[in-house]
Amino acid sequence: MRYRNTWEEATIEVVEQVAANVMQFKIRPKNGTQKFTVGAHLDVSVLINDIPEIRSYSLVGSYEPHAPYTIAVKRLPQSRGGSKYMWSLKPGNKIRISQPTNHFELGFGAMDYLLIAGGIGITPIVGMAQQLADRPGKNVRMLYLGQSQAEMPFTETLQEVLGDRLTLHYSDDEGFYDMAQILELANDKTQVYLCGPIGLMNAVRKTWEESPFETTNLRYETFGASGLFAPQKFIVTIPRFKKQIEVQENETLLHALEAVDIDVMYDCKKGECGLCQVDILDYSGDIDHRDFFFSEAKKGENKKMCACVSRVANGNITIDTAFRGKQK
């Protein structure tokens, strides 16, 4: 395991809709809030089809002693149920949360920063903007992209903090953003912090990798691995187990395999660690790779996929599992 959670009971104190499809929650843990650094997240125990699962949500803003934790959750039509569960919560409801954990730490050693957020990827970036703007001598710019102004939370806060150093882009009015323009906002010393949907992240990563700038200066968060296709049902065949199962729109391949007692090793369930990878023997349609483990070249080979997040669109698949679980 990458880290071990310490779980505790918490109470929902405030629920507030902060954008057309974004709900903000203020959460008070039973034993008091712990100090955290910007970029940190909480794991939250949610119920999906009455089955406990874990979802990760970035903490919004900076740590304030005695203040509750703040997270924001986007209601996703294609969600398997995590956002639906969170949106059902009311003030006074009890939930279980982890301690704050940070895999997206902001470093203060650079002088030049570019923050890039897409949609709900804004949540870890708000605190970064606040802290960098308060530090003398730091040159910080921010690009915040979304479908529409109504769907983008925290814009007023960011405008107060950054002023004309903030660029807002609404795709409904302005079309898709030309990623080549991010190179005009950076130089070879710029540290870039990126969070957003997979399409945006892949586009930024590709642009940065093809630029003359150091790839190590691009840092990103990988929550909410969305795909290039809307979730669809698909059939998975596992010849070694003589099984053929249907994966529903609102479940993962990993969950469907576990439901028929085919064991697959896993850890993160976010497409980061690669433990749940399975071998692709045959497929039709498109493999919708939603992970951040395989390189783009490996994804293009379509020989393996991460069962926790990746799917098939417009077709079906035949696989073998790396972990030789028992057959019942």
C-alpha cells in the first residue's frame, strides 16, 4: 500500500452549491481537523449501490486552525455513484473520512509558476494560488478552463487573489483552448501545476513534452480519471475462467470481475499504481484508457489496461488476469 488511512467519523456542517453542477461541503471531523498543506486530499467512504467504496476529494483553500475541511464535488452524469452519494448528503449527516494526505505538494523553490485547472480540477489549485500570491517575489499566472462560466466555481475568489494574472476560458463561447498558448505563459524555469479531466491533462502533457522545457517542471494531480468516451456497457470474456460477463455503465471492470470471484490485485483504484492491469487478448471498438500508469506509447499498443478505471467503447473485449485467483 502507498499509505495507510486512519479513518474517523465526521459531520457535514455546511452544504452549498457553488456552481451549476458543483456542491461544496464543509466537514467537521470528530477529533478536530489536522494541519495540511495545499494540494492535499481526503478519502471519503461513500456508498455506491449499497457497497462501501472510497473516493478522493481535494481540500479547497489553505489550512485554518479550528476551521472545518472544505471539499467541492462535481455532479457527473456518467459517475458510477460517488458524486450522486455526496450530493445526497445534508447538514448533520455523518460520514467517515481519512486524514489529509498530499501527493500533489506545492514547492516554493521556484520564482515562476503557471497553474492550470480544468473544471473541478480547480479544487487543489485554489489554495496554491492563494499561497503563491501572498509570497513576495513569486511570479504566478493561472489558466482556468471550463465549459461555461456558470459551471466554474471559485472564479470570484481567484479574481480577487490574482487579478489580471488569471485567464478564464469558457469553451461554450470561445471554443477549445489552443494548448500551444500555454508555452507563451511559461519559460524554462516555470513550474507548472495541472489538475483537470483526462483530455485536458493529456493535451497539456503532450504540449509540454514536445516543448523545449524540462518535463520535470510539469506536476499534476490525477483525480477523477474521466475518459474519451461516455461510459457504455460492454462484454468481457475471460477464457481461462470460461466466463463471459457484462460490465455496466456505472461499474468498473475491476468490480465486475470481483463480483464473479475473479481476483485481481489492486491498490489505488485511481489508475495510478498499475497493480490491476490485465492482458488484452482481443477486442473490438475502442479501448478507453483512463489511467495515468501507462505511457501514451503503451496505451497505443492496446496490450494491457488498468481494470480499475479503463473501459471499452463501441465494442467488447477478451482478457486474461495477471493475478491467478481461484475459480468457483
